[in-house]
Amino acid sequence: MARMKARTRQDITGYLFMSPFLIFFGLFVILPVLIAFGISLTNYNMMESPDFLGLTNFKQLILDDKEFLIAIRNTLVFAFVSGPIGFFGSFIMAWLINNLKARNFFSLAFYAPSITSSVALSVVWLYFFSSDRYGLINQVLLGIGLLDKPIQWTMDSEKILPVVIIISIWMSMGAGFLTFLAGLQNIPTDIYEAGMIDGIKNKTQELFYITLPQMKPQLLFGAITAAVGAFGVFDIAVAVAGMPSPNYAAHTIVAHLYDYAFIRFEMGYASAVAVVLFAFTYVLGQIFMKAFSTKD
């Protein structure tokens, strides 16, 4: 009985220490998700009382909303291109920079874009991809005779999405890079020494047999961060291509949500878009949890 009381006291103490996180997690994560799902079942414009519609918003979203289907396609293309490239690129750069003497300098240079305003950096990149002859890329290509007229980088519907992907990859690699670099620095050196004794002969074997297994938590965090960032792309696409973009070529799920929430004020429909986006990211998160699980 005494042991049970002591165990109960320890459990209560543990929950008390956890309570600030649990309270804020419930208020700012779980509760908004539940509210969004509830509003998605209604017709709500913030001026009048919501009218219950059931699954009508979801039915219209999937069956009748052509722009939403375009947004899903664009977002999936963006996610499956920029996500893996950003993920593997961040890890490779962290692995290479970790062994350099000037590691701190290169780390700061590589991480800096991720803490800079995406809109500000988009303005810089627009100088490269400007659609007139004064854009840097057009100017170089015209100067060496490879083009007869400027390429419409931000006006041609076939070229807008690749431009957004390139800019996003460059801007999004910093956070994952810093996570991977921290993980690499926390791997004990004696593990590598033991690996050399056991027969590991080169850096490639060291990477696959020691580094990657030791970094599964960081890889999981980086994968989820890359997926959420890819599915949440909005400001870069709007800054580069405008809203709406030509032929909705850079229209994303978040842009669709923003359109209905803050331009049309159809909060019920916008909440349905948010629920679908939540479902996408949740499923991807579960896949990454299984792929990078540390359990045997």
C-alpha cells in the first residue's frame, strides 16, 4: 500500500510538471483543430450565425471545386519535389560542413536564409527571374546569344511552379540543416572508433552503418518539418506569381484557404480546406514516424 501511494504521488508530480505543456497544447493545437472541423460543417461568414450543412462543404470541395483540385495537384508536385530535395540536401550539406574547420561560418551562411523574411528574399530572387530583359538570368542568356527574347519566368504558367520550387528549396533548407548538424555533433566519437575496430573502412560505410542509425530522431524531425513546410507553401508563391497566379499555375492549398477565409469570408468552406490540409500532413507524419521509428 505504501509503495502504491508513493507511486501515485510520483505520477501526480509528473503530471503537474507536464500540465503547462498539456494545457497550452490543448488550447492552441487540439482545440483549434476541433473548432475548425466543427466550422467546416457549417456555412459561416463571421457576420451571421453559422448554418449547419453537414458534409456539403467537403462534397463541393472534392467534386465541384476545380481550383481546389488544381491546388492539390500543385501542392503535391511542390511537396514531392521540394520536400525530398530539401531534406536530403540539408543532410548532405550538414554532413559535409560538420567536418570543416570553418564550420561555424558556413553554418551561419547556410542557415541565414531560413530566418529572413520569405517575402524579402522573394524580391531578391525576382531580380534573377524577372520576365524582362533586365532580369539577371534573361540578361545573361540574351548576352551570350542563347535567347532571342526574354523568358516570361513569372508570367508563363508552365514556368511559374518550377521557379517557386527553386526559391523555396533554397529558403527552406536552413532549419533542417541546423537540426542535422546538431545531431551529427552529438554522436559520440567512441562509436566511430568502435566501428573502425569492427571493420568499417571508409566514410560511406560510416555514414550508413553508424551516422544514419544514430540520427533517426533528427531525421524524423527534419522529414516532418520538410513535409509541413512543403504543404504549407503560400507566401513565396504569392510573392512570385501573385494571387491568383496565371492559370492557377502556382495556386496551393493554403492559397485556396486564404482566398476563401480572408477575401471571400466563407469561413465554413475555408475550414473544410484546412481539415483536408490537416489530413494530408497527419498521414505524412504517421508515415515518417513509421519510417524513422527508433523501435526495433
